Amino acid sequence: MEVKIQSVGFKADAKLQDFATKKVNKLDTFSDVLQSAEVFFKLINTPSEENKEVEISVKTPGKELFAKKAAKSFEEATDLATDALRNQIEKMKGKQEKK
């Protein structure tokens, strides 16, 4: 699966990009219809410590899955977002099996 990574307001280092790519590529194990993914890293201006936001969009035939999570680190937010996407993929597969 092709994974595009963009960082808004800062330059993401290679370590963070590799981490996100590996996490998103693991979603392939839950479904074989995933086509591509886009990951956005954003620093949000908030008084909270949870100022690292990750948005992940995954394209499938006829549908786009999306998750947006904020946490204290980009790695933690990436974990939360990929977990949310995994749940969406499992729901989508369950609906397809019922047809």
C-alpha cells in the first residue's frame, strides 16, 4: 500500500515517518482492499499537553476511512489513529460478509 506522509508546521524526521509507515502498512493484514493512505502530522496550538495531532485517511474501493487523534506524542497519536482505523476496517469487513 502506498503511504504518503505530510507534516504541517514542522519537518517530520525519518524515524517518525518510518514509524507511521510501518503502523499504517500493518492495516494491510486486516484487509486486502486497502489502496493508499495519507498521514498528516500537525502541531496544534492548545494549552493541553496533547498538542500532537495525527490524521490518517485510507482509501478503499468506494469508501474512504478516516481517523484523527491527538496525544502527547506523534507516536501515541499514530497508535490511537491506526487502532481506530483497524476497528473501522473490521466493521467494514463484517458488513461485506453479511451481504
